[in-house]
Amino acid sequence: MCVLHTHTVAGVAVSRQKQGLLPLNQWSLQFTDRLAYHDYEGIALDLDERARLVADLGDKFVIILRNDACEVRRGNSPCNGRCDHSRPPCPIDRERGY
């Protein structure tokens, strides 16, 4: 399993949106059934949060940590392909002011 934890300007905007990533374009529609959310619990000092993250991720491929501006992705190696595909929808949501 590959996990990437990123902080992008667009990711900040989407993670703070109450409704999360909006299905507004072709890129974001790729994640309609592949996206999960996890409520931000603060600085990750409690190892028990791992179990909650895994539970929230379930069978999804991408999880957005609400109000943390982070996206965590999992997949088979190489992981960068999925990472690159999940970046485009976030700037579109941000630029449109959603």
C-alpha cells in the first residue's frame, strides 16, 4: 500500500468546504464513489487515530481530512498516478469559489 499525505492550496480550500469536493467537472466525477472524509482530530500524536482513519477510508482510494487541508491517497505501486489524478478537481472548486 502506498500512502501520500499532501498539503496544497487547493486542498486547503476543498477540505474546508462543508460539502467537500463538488462533482462539477470530469476530474472530480472520477472520485464520486472513491472519496472518503475524516474529521480533523488535531496534531496526530495519538496512534489510535490510525484505526479511525483506516475505518473512515474503508474501500475508498482517497480520503480528505476535513479542515486540515490534507489529502491521503492509497493504492498499488506506483502511487503517483492516483496522486496526479486527484489534484485537478481541487483548484477548479477553489477558482469557482465553491
